[in-house]
Amino acid sequence: MTVYTLGVWTVRPGREDEFVAAWDQLGQWTLEQGYDTHGTLVRDRDNPRRFISFGPWRSVDEAQRWRDTEGFRQHLARIEETLESFEPGTYDVVMSVS
């Protein structure tokens, strides 16, 4: 069953570009590791220091294996240097309209 990981990121003032670059590096690393997923990063128009990222995973186990890797932890540590706060989550699809 597909699940989504989602993160709500609040970046320290003036570090937005650094955050985006570090988030991109995590995404590129994820793809290089062969994970069959993709991620999207959006920015709040009313609060440009607030970002939300999300992406689908084939299973909660695959998402957890990704989070448990040393590479993920290293990339996340670089991202966290730019942050005031971070709220991660894993979500199940309830409904989709298309």
C-alpha cells in the first residue's frame, strides 16, 4: 500500500537557499540509492521560511528503511543546521480525486 512521507520545515532567516540545496542533495542521494520514489518541495507564499515536502513510497517499511540508513541521517543532519523546526510524518492515502 502506498504511503506518503511529509515534512514541515521552518528555516532560519537567511538560510532558505542553503536549505533548498541541502534538501535537493538528499533527494538526489535517495534516487542514486535506487529508491523508487520522488519528492516535492513547496514553499509557503505567506511565510517564505516555511516549506513542506512530500513524496510517495511503495510501503511504510521501505520509507522506514530509507530513514534508517546512515546516508539519510547524514543528509538530514546537514538540513537540520538550517532549521528552526522540523515536523516529519508518514501518512496513509484515504482518498484520491482525479
